[in-house]
Amino acid sequence: MRIKISNITDLQTEIARLKLEKKEHEQFLVNQYQLLKHKVEAPARLFNMVVSNVPGVDMVKGLISGIGSKKGSGKSDWLTKTVQLALPLVLNRTLLKNASWLKKGLVLFASETAAREVNQTSVSSVIDKITSFIKPKKKKKKEKLAEAEVVTAQVAPPQHPPMITAEESVQDNIYGIPKDSETY
């Protein structure tokens, strides 16, 4: 629907009409979104209503709620993600091969919790401790000697020229420039 605009009043009325039409469309879309949201949430509401009448569900929810939550910053490094994926696979194929589903579930839940605590910094600190224990003792002696040399080098005071005051440095100079300044 095109309206021929010939003057400023026609333009202003068309702008007002378009703004009104825009608001009507926005209100229609908001209403449609609310209806869709209500329809999508209906199964969850029904499930929650049924579950709320079953005794003991709150206790199970409390136990299970910690499974998906992560402690810390929420971001994990590549090592943590790898351990979280590989540990259940390894446990299922080795230790839990003939175990019941209840034992598998409990052990895998515990392993997932333990895998969250593993990260690059903790593994690297353990590796550093092991390597420092295994390293030969000769290097420690060399390090101690180097530290002793550094300490003795720091004990000797550096040789400075005798200190003079600001008044002494400009004493014979009419411009007030110190004797030892690097001005040319």
C-alpha cells in the first residue's frame, strides 16, 4: 500500500502510521513468543508436578545436582577435558568390566569428580617435584657455588666517586649548570 506523499504533513502522518503499525507487529510477535514458550514448557511443568508428589525426590535431586556443576572458573584446560573423557572409558574396559551397573555408576561418578581436580598446573607441579628428586646432586653443588659467588659479589660495595652536594657542583659556574652534567 503506497501513499503518495506531497508535503510535510503527509510525511508526518505516514511516519506516525508506520510507528503504530510497528508497535502492533511487535506486540503480536511478543504474544506469539509467549504462547510458544508456554507450549514448550508444558511437558516440563507436567513432569515437575508428577515428581513433586513422589517422596524422596528432593534428596535425589540434591545428590545429582553436583554432577553438572563445575568448581572454579568454569573453564578447564585440555588436560582436564582429556582426563574427564578418557577415565570412564579406561575404567569401563579394565576395572569395571564385570561390575554391576550400580558399582559402575558410583565409581564413574567419583572418577568424574576426581578428574575435575586434575589440571595442567597440578600435573606440572607433581612432575617438577619428581624431576627435582631424581636430578643428580652435582648440579645442586654447582648451583650452591653460583649462589655463593652472587652473594659475595653483592657484599662488596661498588666503587663510586666521592659524593658532592648540589651547591658544590654549581659553585664556580655562573649559569647554574653542574660540573659533571653532560650538556654541551
